[in-house]
Amino acid sequence: MLLSRARGSVTAGRIVETEAYLGPEDAASHAAIRPLAARALFYGEGGHAYVFRIYGMHFCLNAITGAAGEPGCVLIRALEPVAGVGTMARRRGLPPSSRFLTNGPGKLTQALAITLHHNGADLTRGPLLIAAPDAPRKVAIASGPRIGITRATSLRLRFWVRNSSYVSR
DNA sequence: TAGCTGATTGACT
DNA sequence: GTCAATCAGCTAA
């Protein structure tokens, strides 16, 4: 469950698609190819946000994992909207009933108003928050190669909720 | 300083 | 299926 509080409105969604990125041994990981500032975050304490700009116009949200000194993160690729759907729809310029509010990394950051100033934020305290759902559901998880990258494409580090209509692609 | 790249999206053929 | 938008940070010179 990912929760965002921005400018007075709360928006939240169930995380239905992620990709894992490892340390320098993973050629696609920003721990290996991104600037020092990002790398420092990777090696920091888990539970923090890593937000970056991609293609000059979109943001992607990562959760740093592992203890300090262990690089690794999880890219949040897609959400199933749970709360604040109207707010998300307004930010995305789509009807609230749309299935396309948060089914992509750039889309969910726009819907939850996540920007670079969330970079390094503590995900255990909010205003950006990742929490266990109140009523955990048993779901089937599928895995496969990561999407949209040009390196280390053979690693099957993408995970999504099978049968969810909110995953990307 | 110039040129290139990219963990994307949306519009178009 | 193809392609443009748009920019920080890297590399080459």
C-alpha cells in the first residue's frame, strides 16, 4: 500500500507491479550508472524514497531496501487506486473511472503528486508512506523480465499481481 | 561546450 | 507498429 499526502489531499493505492534493482552487479541499476547523489541513497538505510526524472519529463518512484551499505531498491511501476481517486483523476486529466490513472511509473507519480522533492524522504513516516494493507489479500504473483531498460534484460526481476487490470503494458 | 542517453508516455500510422 | 517531447548528467574534445 502506497499513501501520499500532498497539498491537503490524501491519495493511496495498492502496489500491483514492481521491479527490483540490485547493486553495481546489476548493469541496469542506478546504483551502477547514476550520479553519486543517487548512489549514496542506494547505499543508505532502507525505507527511503528514491525519485528520479526520466526522459526529461517523467518521474519514477523507488523504495530503497536493505540495511545501510547494502545497495538495492524496488521500483514502483503500478498501483491500483484505493483512496483519493478523484484527486488522482484531476491530476491526470482523466475520468475517475479510468483504469489508466496509475498503471505506469510516470503515471503513478503524477497521480500521487510525487516529485523530486520526495527524493530521500522517509517512507515510514509520510507524507509519502508505504504500509502493509489493513486486510492483506492473498494474490498470485507473476514474474518476468524488466520493462523499458536496455541493460541486463535477461534478469527476471519484475513482479506483478496476476490478473490485476492495473499493471502496465 | 557539444553530443548522447534514458527504469516513459501519448499521439499517430 | 513508429516517433517526438524534453533535460540532467555523463562522456569526449
